[in-house]
Amino acid sequence: MKEKFLPQNGLEKMNQDQSSEVKNSENLEKKVQEKKGIEKVIVERGVVIPFEKLPPKSIALDGYVEGPAIDVEGERFSFDHHAGCIRLFTRSTAQQVMDALLLGFEPKDFTAYINDVDGDTTLAVWLLKNPEAVNNKFVRELVESVGPIDSHGPSYPPLNEQLVNVFYYGVMKPVVDLQRARKYGEANLEELLAVCLENIDKLIEGKFDYRLQEEKEPNFEITHQGDGWIMAKSDGYIFNILYEKGYKRIVAYQEQSDGSIAYTIGKKSDLVKDFPIGPHNKPGTILYALNQREPGWGGGSTIGGAPRNSDGSRSRLAPDDVFQIVEKVVKSVKNKK
């Protein structure tokens, strides 16, 4: 199959560049091995707790606590960009962690808490385990390339497109494969995290051997047409495709092997009106209305989704029910004008 996004020898050149950067930072590997970062990561699928319940020496990542928060005296931190913030102005979890480390945050002896394994969460954990690496130019380019895509989605032009694709389709391939096979809900997240962290190690060291291949475009069907928005059933990630087709307000869904449905609600940016996705605790938003029917829906102002239950299942609401709930909110917003 043809390689995608990478010119001939493109990955080799990228590996050479990052290997040179590591070599130029003569003491980077030694510093990483000094274990100045976190040792313990607690993974609890789908768990969300209030910030006040975090114990001392804790770091909540990417939605384990909703919204960014800092308690310096109590040594508790939440790095998040999904709730309690304006997505347009809020950096990804990994970018927030990198900024904190660059400004002197010392994570040694802290415990990190996560409720999911995705690219942003995994990269944030890696940074906390390897805090000295933030001084490495390649590491910073990786974070600044991957972070905005996680925050803003495929509508955001990446700093380094080939690096973004190597990261998501290569480093995070174990997650992608499970999601495509609809077996992510059954996966052991601790083991999955460990594999992806090891892949980041290899990428940073210039030893990650992966060739991006031409990806088969996901199949999708637009099943519902709302007032200025659509619902689409798919077998893969389709927001980039639908945004390119001109759609700005989307509910995408995939049926899971356990019979539940994974819904994702998104809009191109906070600049898109008449589609108030979240937050889930604000009356008048789509996520708030869905939570009244089925607790557990979460997200922010530009993207949100179905519950992530501890057993790996997602929503039990039928597509017709979700459509009616979303359409009612949208029409209510428009009728107020």
C-alpha cells in the first residue's frame, strides 16, 4: 500500500532529526533515567470525580476531574480542556502539562489519575514521567503538533502534519485498532497505556519504525437531517470528512459490540452558532438535555459524547431518541432569536 503524507525517506529524515536533537541534548537520557517524574498512574475507566475529592500529591488528567484547576498548597492539580473552560482559548491537556513543567512544576512523588487512554492523555502521562524532556526541541514540536488537533479537531491546521499522523496512526495504533474492531471497551487500559508510552519512548529516541499507509476512508451514512445539523452512522472517525464536505454541526455514532452506541457530538469551532453542545451542567445545552435522559454524557463547548461506563459500554439511547433531544435544543435556541 502507498505511504500517506510522508515523502520518500520522510520518516527516516524525521528520525534523523529527532535523533540528532537527543544527541545534542547530551544529558537528556540520563536525566530521564533519574526518575524525576511520576511513578504511579491510576487508570479508572470512565470515572469522573470533583476536584475537592482529589487527595494531596494528585494530578488529574484530561477529564478525570472536569475542568482545569490548581490547588498549590494542597498539591492537587487538574489539567483538562473539556469542561469549565472555553475550548477556543484552552490548550490541550498535554500542552498544559508541558507549560507547567517548563514553568517549574516538579511532578516527582505525585500520582496521576486518568479515566481513558487517548493520544492527549498518553502524551501528558509521558511528559509527567519524563519532565526533563520538555527542554528537548523535538518533544516540544510533538506536543505543539498533537495538542491543537486534540483541542480543536481536524479543522485545525497542524504544525507538523507528518508528525501528527505518525503519532496518531503509529504511536497510538493499539488504541486505533481496538476502536476500529469495536473492542476498546473490553481492553485492559493499564496494559494499553504501557504499550503506547513505550511507543513514545521509541519515537523520541528515533527508533520508532513505522510507515504510514493509505488509510481506507471510513464508510458513513447520514441518517438524520436536523435544523442546520446532521447525524451520521459510521465505522470510523468521520469528522474530518464531514467538515471538508461543509458540515459544521454533527452527531456521529458507531454501534458497539455490546449493543451500546458511541455518540460524538461536535462542531467545527466555538465560532459556530446555533449548536450549543456543552457544558453538560449548563441548562440549555445539548449535553445537559441528554444527561437528563441518560446520566454520564460529558464534554465541552465544541465536542462531547456518550457516557464511558466502567464496564466499557456507552449509550443505550437509540439514534431516533438522540435526534429528537438534540433537535429540540437546537430549535429552542433558534426560537429565542
